[in-house]
Amino acid sequence: MNSITSISKDSTASARKAPKKQLPPVPRERLTHQVQRSPYLDWLIILGVSVSIALVLVGVGVSVYLGTGARLSAPSSNTPRSTKAAFSAAVLQQTLADSDARAAEAAALSKSYSAPKDPSLP
């Protein structure tokens, strides 16, 4: 019995002293090599880019909104110096006459039937 225990002790001692085989290091692939190979990574990139674009657009919208409010509350620098009319009465009368003529023509067209001309008639 003594010999069996000595053999088992010798075999465990030699197993402890034997160097372990070293596995070769696992090569680490770069992130760019994983794109289009890993659907999880692809979706993560798509969602990340979409969220960042949305945040940029929201930021631009908020800045435009706040800038518009600031411009509306600020006093205008191009206020007229006088309230005197800066147009001529002759030009006003001509414009009113043209407007009346167009209104009369539009009323006449809306009351009558309007059809394209027949090309076979002279």
C-alpha cells in the first residue's frame, strides 16, 4: 500500500512541475473590421448616428427659436423718422384705376362662360 501512495504522490508532483502549454494570444480585431460582420454593432452605429443627428437638429432649432424671440423683443433700428406719406397722388390714382379695371374684368369673366377658342373658326 505504501508503494501505491508513493506512485500517486510522484505523479502529482511531476504534474505540478510540468510547464503548462501557453495558448497563442487571441488576435484582437479592430472595430472597423467588425462593421458589417456584427449586426449588433451595425444597429448600434445606426442608432448612435441617428440620435446624434437628431440632437444636433434639435439644438439648431432651439437656437433659432431663441434667436427669433430675442430679435422680436429688441427694438427695431429702422423705424421711420417721419410719418409723412412718401408716395405721389398720381401714382396712387393710376394704381387704383388698374385695380378697378382688373376687378371689372374678373367679374365679367366669372359671370360668362369661358372656353378655349375653336381653331377651325376664322
